[in-house]
Amino acid sequence: PILTTFFNSYKIDIEHLKTAYENSDKENLKHTAHKMLPMFRQLYINEIVDKLAKIEREIDSLSTEQLLIEIQFIDERTPIIFQEIKKLFD
């Protein structure tokens, strides 16, 4: 149940990241990354933590292309990680 809740909230959060990116809303990007960090840290998903922390801390120095790469990585990699975690509990 906790992982299901986390996965569902991740889907909403990634949509917020994408929308903020599309609107060039750096403040919302930073806020959403900050909001997402605790659960990824709690689950020790460091490759995603690194990307979220980079968005949160370095947003002003990242180009739009770099931001997009980070967001796409998070969006593409997280479902794969969740499937790997799910296998552990099946």
C-alpha cells in the first residue's frame, strides 16, 4: 500500500515537473523536486535523489536542455525501479 501510494503520487509529481518545465516555472520545478525528495531518500533510490537534488539546488544554473534531460530520466527510470521493488514483494 505504501509503495502504491508513493507510485501514484510520483505520477502526479512528475506531471507537475513537466508542466512547470513547459511553463518555464523554475520556482515550481524547485518546489516539486523538494517535495519528491524525502520518499526517494527513504527508499534509497539514489539515482533519482541525485537528479531531484540537482534540480532543487542547481535550477538557476541548468540550461533548459539539462532540465529536460533530468526530468526525462526521472520519468523514465522511476517506473522501472518501482517494478524492480515490486518484484521483491511478489
